[in-house]
Amino acid sequence: MSHLLQELVTRQAELRPDQTALVFKQEKLSYGELEESSNRLARLLREAGCRKGDRIAFLIPKTPAAIVTILGILKADCVYVPLDTSSPAARLEKIIDACEPRFVIASETGASLLDQLMASEPRRLKTLIGSMGAGKIEGNNIQVQFSRNDLGDYSGEPLDYQNTESDAAHILFTSGSTGVPKGVVITHANVTNFIEWAVRYFDTRPSDRISSHPPLHFDLSTYDIYGTLSSGAQLHIVPTELNLVPHKLAEFIRTSELTQWFSVPSVLNFMAKADVVKQGDFPALERLLWCGEVFPTPPLIYWMQRLPHVSFTNLYGPTEATIASSYYTVPECPKDELTQIPIGTACQGEALLVLDEQLQPVAPGEIGDLYISGVGLSPGYWLDPEKTDSVFIQRPGTADPADRIYKTGDLAKIVEDGLFYYLGRADSQIKSRGYRIELGEIETALNALNMTEECAIVAIDTEGFEGAAICCAFVPLKDVEVTPSSLRMAMNKALPSYMMPSRWMHFDRLPKNANGKIDRKVLRERFQSEVGSAAQSKL
Ligand code: AMP
């Protein structure tokens, strides 16, 4: 077993250099090409002064160039930070400020965003810029230090590494309740441990053709990348634009002859609602996996009835515990739409614990807080020991501070047969269209606009594929004309579109509870009951 993520890929490049590693639209990259290009990039980065532990952010859509960039950064002993190319500059600024990258590597698609990013704050100007796209990066505030054409000047031979498996491989920024995204630090060992288990459990082989669907700033994407490239299989990058067209997603699975599909459930739900899966469709498909949120049973039944030749697995886990911590392969198509699918049992090297407020195990069948321990646990949040210590705590009853458990914020129960069930969140974190969102982050952005006297963001469950719908209740500032569309326009500058409320309600005063706090329960009920009524504007 290799210990660094890039070594998993190198081993396959030595075994099968001519085998296709990456497929994206008409573009293909072999294992040999991937290996050589990333070696060249690593040398270039080292020569440019990058040292072990330096952060290197990248603003490149999911393409072969992005995967070469990731491996090049790892091979330079550095830590990669994927930036969401569809995020507004204001949010990316917070991430750049937090992780202080030595380089930002971009492609032409991210150029105007990068230009906006570099326009303000002298601190960020220290960041160097490289270009890995085929086209040119231009902008008034951008000075490009190197481009993809320079790679040819560097040797493609293997390098020696200083990193060890306990060093950070990447930092993934997730929504933060106080308005600042949280950087989850993930080590090489965190990922390799999961990959080792998953490749064995799913029996991933060089003949596999595997989807790469989630965006690179979402931790699920690391399973696709390293699970595929450590098995000598082909990674088929799903073009983002297909996400809006369910029949094209189905066509992609068909024509790429995928053997494995992995995504958040909302994508599968969307495809089921559009009824794009035929009986016995996708004959090459062997496995369908989901993670990140509940896959409602009715669309699961839709998929299982149509694809009796496919195995279906529910993976559960937060970014802080790396990709997934538990799994459940559904043994047969549920007969009843009300059947609840468990999150199953712990993956190798991990444990799930359901504890009460005193950190004591609850009895089987009782609801408690879900904690995770084991090999997937992140060392913590980037430069935020306080936040880290609030959720990564020492296991009760042990003297070893390294024996930690992570409080997921999820509610769960374990039943007599040892299976765990997910029962919702204990806080205001939600999943909408598969994205992890802290409602507090939206509220902070809304308050910062100075357009409202009072505002609150709540979420309600919908039957639709979006999962939770984000609802905004607001009291406009006196003498200011505030409408849902003016709020939306202003919020667009601070938040990515997946965080935008889809339901709005105007109030003269927000409802309060006995303590004088905004009564969010009442607000949720109002939104729930007034869905579709005239009092509510839906944009
Ligand atoms: P993320 O860090 O984006 O992976 O989000 C982690 C959170 O997503 C978990 O704490 C759960 O609330 C939710 N989650 C992840 N996987 C599942 C699943 N299979 N079923 C239900 N909820 C899930």
C-alpha cells in the first residue's frame, strides 16, 4: 500500500502507461501523459519557490487540466485548495485570505473571476498566478508567472517527496455558519484509507469506467479521482452543463458505457422525476452509489426497478471524516415507499457512535447525536483551533488526546441488528440540491446588505429534487424599496447561486418566541403552509 495519494497514480502509470486515465468530451489523457505532465508541473512549482506545506489554490473547472494540476501540486509536496469557479469573488476572497496560497493556478474560464479577486487587498497581491488552461489568462490585475506551455522546459521524470502520509493533501472549504467558509484539512492518509477500503469493497478494476460528477471543491470528488486512478480505470468527467438536462445525463451514462455512477441523490432524483431511465438501461453499469444526503425511497425504487442488474449503495459521511464513514448496499428493491434506507455500518477503520448529552451511548432504537471516530478524521479546521476543539473532542473514557471523535451534528439511532439510521440534523446546516449549506452564512450575507430591518433564513422540506428549499423572511429597512428581486440581485454578489433563497416572504415584523428570539418554527410553518399562495413570491 502506497502512502501518498500521487503514488497510487504513479503505480498505475508504471503498470499501464498507455491506458486511458481521463476522458472529457473529445479529450483523452493516458496514465503516462498524466504522470509526465504532473511531474513537470511539480518541478516547475518547486523551482518557483513552492515548499512543503505551501497552499496552492486553483480556479479551473473540472477538466483533465484540473486533475494534472492537483497531482502536480501534491508532487510538489504542497496542499491544494480547489476554488469553486461558479462562486462570486467576494466569497473566494474569504477563502484566499484564510489559506494564503503561494500560487493561484487558473485557466481562462476563471480569468475574470481571478481578475476581480486580485483587484483588492494588498495581502492577496503576494499570491503568484499560473495558467494551466489551453487559452490565455488576461486581466488588468493579473500577472501570469507561468503557463502550460512552460511545462515542456521541465523533466517528466519521477520526483522524490518530502511529504508523509500524515501531511495535508488538500483543504476543502465548506459553508460556515458565521459567514466565513470553514477550511477542512484532509491528509493523504485520510483519503488513502478510504480508497483502500472502497476499491476492495467495490472491486474496482482497470476495466472500470467511472463517473466524475461532484465538483472538485466537494469531497465526494476525491473518491472518484483517487478510487479510479489507483485502480488503473478510466475517469469520465461529466460536463457540468449536462446537470440541467436529465436525458443528457442518462445519455452520458449510456454512451460512455459507465460501470460506476456516484453522485448526490438530488441528481438521481431529478433523473427519476424526468423519467429518463429505460427498463434494463445502461447495460454496462454495475454499481450506483450516492452520498451527501438522503435518497428518498420512491426515486430509489424507480431506479432499482429499472436496473435489476445494478447494485445500489448508500454512503454516508461528512467532509470532516473524509468522503464516507458508513455504507449500506440495498439488498433488494424496497416494496414500500415508506421504507427507510439505513446509512448502514462503519467502513473499515471507522466507527459510528450514537451518544447522549453526557457522551454516553444511547440504547438501541433511541435517538442521539452521531459521532465518528477512526482513520478518516481530519486534523481539524485550517488555523481555527477553537472551532476544531468544539467538534473534534477526546473520546470519553480515554486518556489519549489523539483518540478523537467528531461530532457530526447529525441525529441518528442504531437498531438491534447493528445498522445505523440517519434521522436529520440537530442544527441549521442543510442540504439543498446536494450542497452543504449553513443557513447562518446566508443570513450573515443578507444582514451585511443593510437593506432589511430584520431577516431570517429557514429551510423547509420539499417533495422536489432540490431537497430542502431555502426561504427568506424579511422586514425591509424603512423608506427603502426592497423586493425579493432587489435582495436577490444584491446577494448574488456575495453568495453562490446554490445558496440563493427560492422562497421569499415580506413581513412588517418577524414573529418572536417567548425569549424574544425570531420564531423560526413559526416561520417554517408559514412558508410550508403558504407554498403557492399569493402572499409568497417564488422566484
Ligand atoms: P458534506 O460534508 O457536504 O459531505 O455533508 C455532510 C452531511 O451530509 C452529513 O453530516 C449529513 O448531514 C449529510 N449526509 C451525508 N451523507 C448522507 C447520507 N447518505 N444520508 C443522509 N445524509 C447524509
